Amino acid sequence: MDRFDSMRLFTRVVERRSFTAAAADLGLPRSSATAAIKRLEERLGVQLLRRTTRHVTPTLDGEAYYQRCIGILADIEDAEGGFGAHEVRGRLSVDVNGHMARTFLLPELPALLARYPGLTVHIGEGDRLVDLVREGVDCVIRAGTLPDSDMIVRRLGIAREITVASPAYLERHGVPRTPDDLAGHMMIGFVSRTRQVMPLEFTVDGKVREVVLPSRVTVSNSDTSAALVRLGFGLFQAPRLRYADDLEAGRLIEVLPDHPPTATPISVLYPRSRQLSPRVRVFVDWLVEILGPKLDAG
């Protein structure tokens, strides 16, 4: 293992806080990873990592060395990535909502992989804001207004939101004409990261009105909420693109179209240590290329 490989291994151990996870990411036996870090520490003459039974953390010297390593490795990747698409290689780990992955990313993925033959992609599905560095994720795609963080955020587009319900639900509860007609209606409660049920939003005379209706069922997963709204459990709000097929087939009906919710920004986030990585750069540019026009048109 040369010095640059040792740096890559060391940075991955720091980020994953685990020899086992770092070794698995790089396709190495754990014993080889442990031995390589031991040789690195011996060569530098300092202890870089503090081992416990639960996880691995960098010492002060290790943190300083880590910061130098990520800069050096980013420069190397940037230099090597400047000589043609075939040089963009390695494993890219992304996290994205499952429906978005299946609807927008997967159909276009063969073209991306054909463009960059050396690239492999791992797709994790989630709605939570993962700890990118600790979990070994390169970037995430998220909807909505994001909390402050030290991540780099790039806006992919804006998704138009609508209110929907099933024909059976509207037959039982009636079709509201204005937000004032919502007395007696139900909603499917979507629980946020703060464990609070998110209110419905309606634009009335240029202002946003928030409404919380009774919920027989609350969820924290967008696929589950989609199934519940089709089954007639109540009103729900989501990007129009999410229910385009249901609307066309008549399985769902748009409610209160003259009082839409506020649109939702869709963004990709990645750590600052990944900003010069050719893998992340080409993936983010590809996301802008395939998602931007569809989101803003939806």
C-alpha cells in the first residue's frame, strides 16, 4: 500500500469511525487495514487514532493529519479527473428518497454509467438527514427547507406542491371549495424530524395559511403516505410529480387547486471535503441536468 492509499484508508477510518467499515468500503480485509494504519503511525512517529471497544476517533495529531490528507487527496482526484470522462472512477454513495430514486434517477442511470465506465454507485433510500461523513455517504438529495449545517447545498429545482385525495374519500366527506370548507375533513399526518405533525398549507390572498386537521393515521415515510391517500384516509400534500400518474388515471383528485401549498425546493448536499471530488462533481452536474427541467416544469 503506497502513501496515497494509506491516506485514503486513514481518512476513511476517521470518517467511518471504524476499521471494519472503512476496510469494507475500500474492499480490504480488516487485518490489512489495521496493519496499514499501524505502519503509517510508525512512519510518522505519532499516534493518529484512539481506539476503544465502540469506535475509533482521531487524536489531535490525527485530526491535523486528516485535514491535510483530505486536501491532498482532493487535489489528486481533481488532477486525475481532468483528463477525460474515463478517469472518473470509484464508488459513489448517495442517499435519496426511494420514490425519487425509482422515478427519476434509475431510468437515467444507465446513461450516467455509460458516460463514466469507471464509476460505481450505491443508492441508499431515506427521508432523514444522514450524517454524511460518519456514514460514508458522499451526497444526499433532500426536499424542503434544510436546517443550517456545514454541508454545501446546491439547489436542483423547485417542485410544485398540490393537495390530493381519493374519489372515495371525497364522496364521503365532500369536495371543499375553499380552505374554510375543511371542517369535518381528515388529513394523513406526516411526522417531521422534530416528531411534530406537519400542517397543511394553503395560499389565500397571497398569504400562506396553515391548517391542522384530525389524523387517524400518522406516518414518517412518503411511500406509506402515498398508499394511505389512495386508500382514502384523508387529504395529503406532496409534489405534483409524485402523483402525476394517479391524477391521470383518476385514482386521485387535486383538491383546492386555487389555494396551492408553497412549492418545495429540492437540493443536493455534500460535505466540504467532497467538493473537489470528480465523482461528486459529475454526479451533481448530472442531477442538475436530469432533474432541474422536470422539477421546475412540474
